[in-house]
Amino acid sequence: MLKKNRILFIIVLCILMYILLQSGTKFVPIEKLDIPSGIAIDIVKDKKGNKNYLVTLDAYTFNNKDKSNDILIEGAGITIADTREQRQLESNHKFIIGLEKVMLLGEDVAKNGIENALDILFENPFMHDLAWLVICKDKAVDIMRVKVSDYPTSSDYIKGMIDNCKEQSFFSDNYKITDAYVRVDAEGRNLVLPYIEIKDDKIQITGVVLFKKDTMVKKLDLDETKYMNFLRENDVSGILTLQEGFDKQISMSGKVKRKVHCYKNDDNQYVFDLDLEYKGDIVSNSLYEDILKKPDVIHNFEESMAKYTEEKCEAFIDKMQNEYEIDCLELGRVAAATYGRGTGVDWNEVVSKSKINIKVKVIVDKFGRGQYTVKSK
Amino acid sequence: MNKSETELLTTNELLFTLIGCIIGAGILSLPNSVVANAQQDGWISTAIGCLYPLYLILIGGIIIRTYPDKTVLDVSILHFGKLFGNFLNFLFMAQFLLYVVNVIGSANSMLRVYAVPFMTPSKISLVLLMLIIYACCKGLKTIAKINVLMFFIIVALTLSSAMALKYGSILNIQPIFGSGLSKIFKASIESSLPYGNMEILFVIYPFVKNKKTVIRAALVATCIITFIYTWTVFITIFYLGPDIVPKSLWPFFIVSDAIQIPAITNFRFIFMAIWTLIIFKTATSEYFVSSAIFNHIFKKIDRKYVYFLLSPLILVLPLLFTNEVARRDFFTKVMPWVTLFNLFYITLISIFTAIKRKKVSKISS
């Protein structure tokens, strides 16, 4: 009898708890939510000429059973949070965050400073911090409007682009929102983000953007981007080519490993030693005919490749120190770790005036299946 | 707390109960306060913080060795008489209630940020409280068993954060000792709040089967806790860097972003769900001990009623903190006094015990 009462008590308690917890909360089916695949942030001017944020969501729609489609929901406001109000006026659904794949920032936002955008992302506990952060030429909305065939939204396509850009050109995968958090306000670090634009009716990566604190300073073209990445990132892959005329060239595909050493010389000037070890395979070769036969030809090639790359890197560093005046190689971070933090030193300035020694070492690992251009005679 | 009521604990169960009582919600926000003071050397401060529980164990060892069958509450009455002894015991109980309020308060604000923003704090408190009372009614042995299970979950979760080693950089924690010794020591005082609760040992040691292993188990527990805390702070700084850690209220959650598991978009929510259980177990152990002490002072009240009698306190008090910032502010102000009281209470009783033991040995010789 007692046991029966106890079970009854537990059942009643469970029902009461359910009612208590249920009250005041609303549950909505997933079809009635705006799930954005991408978020675009722009700065626009209103009729009076004041600056406003324009935030656009690219949300999936599930009305068509066979194919999911997308809808753009725009909203403008003085702050990014304010734009939610206007977006809700246009939207027929509730909006949730947490599944977005990319954040597209317009060039104006980047030039104005991305700190506000980062702050609202940082404070939101449901934010998916592994989404990509990308800078767009002109307006981010225009890139979001591009229709890529067979993809529900252009954001899905851009996600794939950034996912795989690390395969070539020494791009890294440090373009996530978390990466921006740990770089923008950290001592001796600078953010670099990929830059996309519409070229020939296609979305393309056309370089990277250098940031000083949270503000965009400079956009690099692809050639500079390659050598900047080569110097900046660790364990990234790409192709290096040595050329003597159109038909005489040799290409290597491999990975670069980076080591930085920092010390002060007699003039109390910071000196940075960058040791770069590039190890890879020869993928095409018409320049060195005897490379498979004579080991000293390999050695010869390794040296001239290293020398050529060093020249290219030095040219970039010269430009970086004298023209851009940003420490985009994150050398200040190494100096801060060696000589102490929080001393109020502006590492961008220090690195621009310091001495940077580059040493590239090229190691040929494999030759593939063989060499077709080798002469049998 | 009658011995016939509860089965005795094994040494391992004591070890895991001590770990379970100490590691709770504080570990998630620990890097924030420590790094704000000691920057990249925060992990050293955390390691130094273990001196507090070590001191308690070593000086309290006198009590444990002299009176292996009496709790510190009995010893306190023995030395100071019923009135003053019970007064000290009451204060001793109040601090455990304060810990419960702290844990539930932090669980409230954390859960409402990360997991259930649609729930009100009172509802979360109520659910937690019901679970706590239910577990307490089952007795010390059950709580010890919960703690054993939870220990493995804690270890699994903290070790899974090792995945962040891939993304962080050793440069973030260099230069070691760069922030200055004074700052490191100042920050280690901050870390005494998460290390608090070792006092629970002095209430539960008579319920261990093998009395000789009590002190050793407590020391091992302190080592494991120190390791877990230091690792947590270390990996957080390693992953985020000293400039970014103080920006987050619960920095250890950001580290969970680094845990990437195929087919799971965001590991943070799983991390949060499991951590709720850890919070529950800490609150249970603390509540159990505070009601045991209450029962010791007011012996006439039946134990099961005590659980319900004290429950309004821990239901209402956490709700008085209007927000997380107010809660942290309150506890950083109050905790040094609680710590001082504990040092005073345990040291005083130990000294009295030592004096008495000397007298007894003189008379008998």
C-alpha cells in the first residue's frame, strides 16, 4: 500500500514539474525558424547621410519539399543589435543563430573597425565560433545575392571555398571567428582575413586583408599574399616555381615549416631570425634535365630555389616594413614572449624598424613517378 | 550522522568525494580571475593556491590522528564546551550553506546563458534542489558513489580540452614568471575560492573504513585537484592568450570550441550538459555536510526534516543575486573571511588537541 502511494506521489510530482517547467516557454518547429547559413554586415548611409549598419541574413526556406531555397532578410540600424528590430518587421519567422557557416563583412565595416561586430558575436552564447570570417569587396550583400547553381545559398559555396583554400598558396585555416577573437586584441598579433570579390561573374578569393588592431589597413594582391602567407604561417602548403623562359621551369609542391628566433643586437635593436623549411615534391620539371641522375643537381636546384624564394620574401618584408608598417608576420608576439608583455610597446612600430633575417631551406622529398622531360641520350 | 545509518566509505570513495566536493562550477570561471591578475603566469598562481588545502590537511591531521572516531564537531564541543563549541560549529555549517548558495547561484547564471535561456532562475533552483534533497536522503555512501562516477567524467572533460594544444601556442604562456612574483601571489589568493571545501574532510573522516589512510587520501586528492585546476588554467591561456582570457566570464567554455568531433557542430552544448551534472554533485555533497552539521547541533530534529528545513534558504538566497557580476563581487569580498575563519577554526582545535594530548601522555607516563 505504501509503495503504491509512493509511485503515485512520484507520478504526480513529475506531472507537476512538467507543467511548471513548460509554462512560459514556447516551442517552435524547425520549419518556422529563420536559420541563417550566412550573415552579411555592411555599413550604409541613410537619407540624412548618417552611417548605419545593414545586417542581412541568408536563411533557408523549407516550403518546397524537394529543394531547399533561400531568402534574404535585411535590416538596418544604428548598432548591429538594432538591426534585429527591422529584420523582424520583414520576416515571418523567429530567428536563431548557431548554425551559420560564414560571416561576410563589407569592406566599409573592415575599414571602420570590426570590434563592434566581434563584440556582438563574442557576447552571444549561441554563436558558432568556427564559422569563417571573410571580407568582401564593396558590399557584402551583393556577394550574398549571387546565385551559385546547385547550392541553396552562396554562403554554402563560400564556406567550401575557405575550407579548401588552405590546399594552395600557403593559405592557413586561421580565418575563423575564434581566430579573430584571439588576434585582434592580443599583444603582438595581427589579424589577416581572406578577401573575396565577384570577378567574371564568379565568387573568387583575390587576396588577403591586413588588419591593424581591428581596422583594415591594406589589401594584398595574390602574389604578395602568397609570400606573406609563406612567411607568416606554419605548416601550410603551396607551390613554388622557378622559371627561365616559358618552357623552362620547375615546380615544387610542398609544406613550409616556420621557426622564429628573436634577440637584441648591440644597438639594442630587435633582430628576428626566420627559419623556413620548405619540404616537398617536384611536380613538373623541364629546367633540370639531369635531376634524376645526379645528386649534386638536386643540391644545385635546392640552393637556387632557396635563393629565389629568399629574394621574393625579402622584397615583401621590405615593403611591409617601409610601406605598410604593420607586423603582419606576428613577430611582435615572439618578441613579447621573450622580452615580457604589457610594457606598452607598439610592436607594429618596433617590427618595422627591426632587422629581419630570412633563411629558406628547400628540401626535395620525392620526384613523383619519374620525369618525362629527361633526355634518354 | 550515525554509523549504523550509513555504511562506511572505502579509501577511494573518500578520495573521490573530496575531489567531487571541490571541483564544481568554479573551475569554469577560475581562469578569468586568475589571469586578470597574473596574466600568462596564472597557472603558476593556481598551483600555488593548493597551499591552503595542504595546510588544512597537515594541521588538521593532528585532530584526525588523535580522535579517529570523532568528527571535528565533537572535538570542538569537547574543547570549548557546548555553547561556544556549538557556536563555532554553527559558523562552520554556515560556510557550507554559503558554498551551496554559490554553486547554485553560478549554475543559475551559467545555465541561463549557455543552455536554457528560457527558464527562470527559480525554476532551475527548484529542479536542482529537488535532486539534491533526493540524493541527500540516500545517505553518504550514495553521494560517495556519485562522486566516484563524476570523477571520471571530470577527468574525461578536462583531458578532452587537450585538443586545444593543436591550436594554441606556447608563445602565449611565455615569458614564464614575466608578470612578477607579487602579482602571482596576489592571484593565488584569488584562487582560494575554488580550492575551498577541503574542510569537508573533517566532517566525514570518521566514516571511513581504514582510518590510517585518511590523510594520505586527502593529500592525493589535493594533488589531483591541483593538477586539474592548473591544467585548466594552463590550457585556457595556451589556447586564448593572456589578453583574451579575462574578456570571457567562463573562459574554459571557449576552449571547448577547440574540441571538434565529426557530425557535432558545436561541442559546447554537450560540454555544458555534462557539466550540469558536475555542479549537481558538488552542491549535493556540500548540502549534505551542512545539514549533517545542523543535525549535530540540533540533535532533536530528525535528519530527513533537516533537508527540508534548510531548503528554503538555498532556494531563496541564490535568487537574491540580481546578476552574475553581483554574485562574483559578493563572493570575492566574503570568501577571504570564510577562508580566515576556517584557518582559525581548524588551527585552534588542532592546537587544543595537541596540548591535551601532551597532558594526557604526561599523566599516563
